[in-house]
Amino acid sequence: MKRIVLGDCLDVLGGLDDGVARLVYLDPPFNTGKVQERTRLRTVRDADGDRTGFNGRRYRTEVLGSSGWNDAYDDYLGFLAPRLEAARRVLTADGSLFFHIDPREAHYCKVLLDGLFGRASFMNEIVWAYDYGGRTRTRWPAKHDSIFWYARDPSHYVFDYEAIDRVPYLAPGLVGPEKAARGKTPTDVWWQTIVSPTGKERTGYPTQKPVKILERIVRVHTEPGDLVVDPFAGSGTTGEAAARLGRDYLLVDENPDAVRVMRERLAWDGPDVLDGSQPEDGPGADVEGSPGLTAPPAS
């Protein structure tokens, strides 16, 4: 299953059987109250260009396009609640949900998630810490997001410890050469820079997350062949991570520009691209002849 769907995730998730996904990762709009927008640029060599590059070479900037949306909700939790309920329903009995949010809304969202899953199902708050961009002089600069991990069944879930990627020790001299060479497993604080504005990974889509963050989650909390669902898929980072690791994926977004970005980004993997926004077709309608989603057999 390799699928990108244009539509409201509430409708698309409603069209799935119970228990089809080993992992659901949600990176919803953060309710910043602002318009989120990014402009895609390209630079080409031009002796009369508007910027100077390496060795004094001149370049001309071309605007390829822009994308964005108004990230403001009158009832943010009311918007999230039915979508989180639907996400929980499609999880396998040993599946996990990861919810990515910024510090302004995190505490409200955790209370909502505790109510939906039960407080015992809360496994971790992972702090994604980065160090990039401007720094305010009026408070401590905000340079982290929260990722809440909930297991559908806190006594039975997928966590492949051996699959965890290792990171360098901060003080390698204290642990000896063998341990220093092997590295250590990360804690619940993940230091990872944002996607470079000039890097190859960059798609130009607002709020794009680094693929290394999603690869770590997918690798540890699923097995090859499992289905990974992202109801607010944006630039398709979850699909990129899943595809690289041999997992199936269902990516949903109601923004046509997001679907365009995902189609281009994942063209190498050949996903089906469906339009679930047409009422006559139904949620996640199979407009390109792909099979539907059904629950896997019980293990």
C-alpha cells in the first residue's frame, strides 16, 4: 500500500477498517494564529544577477511559487478530537500514535490525548530540539517541539530497541574507546537540525520536518510491510521515511499543493494518488484502480 489522498483526514480515516495501521503520526496545524507561507526559489548563473555566490560568481533569483494557509482555529481541540479518535480506531492492537505539536498547545493536547487513550497509554514526551533561526531578546528563544507517544495497549506495543540509531557521547572520554565508537541510544530529547533551506531534502513546503526524525520513529515502532498513516502529511516526510524502510504508507492532506509536493517527492516509489474530496467517490476513493484497505489478519 503506497497511497497519497487529497481530502479531509476525518473522511479518509472514516473509510478505513479498524486496526489497519501499526503507526499513526500526526503533525497537525499548530494553531499559531498566523498565515504559514513559504516561497520556493531557484538561483541560476547570471553575470547581472541579484546575489553573489562562491568565488564572487553572480546569480539571479527566480521565484518558482509559494504555498501556505491560515493556521488559526476558533476551536482547535474541537477540530482535533474527532480526528484523533479516528486515528486511534485504525491502530492495530499493538500500534502507536505519535502526535507532533509546539509548546504553546502541547499541554492542552496532552490532556485531550490522555482522555482518548487513557493516561496509562502515555509512553513518552519526546522533545525535538533544534538550534536554527532568529533569537528573540525578550524571552528564552523557543527552539523545540513536543512529540507525544501513546501506545494503544501500554502492555503490548512495538518497540524495537535494537533498531534504534546511535548518537555520539557528549563526553566520550568518560566511557572508553569501545563505547565511544559504538555511540549511545538517544534519550527523550532528540537534537536534530531543521531541514536546511538550501539542502537537497528541502521541498519548499511550509513546516517540513527532517526525515531523520521520522525514520527513527518508523524504524523502531513498526516492522517491514507495516502500514504507516499520516493524516496531515504536508510535504510527505512520513512517506519518505516509510518508503526508505520498506513500510507501506497512507498520506492524507486537504491542501492540493501538499499533494503536488508529495507526488513529486515520492515519484520514485510510485504511490497511487487519489482524490478523496469528491463526495460521489467517497473517502479515499480508488480512482486509479488500487485495492482498498482492510485490517490485517490477527497475529
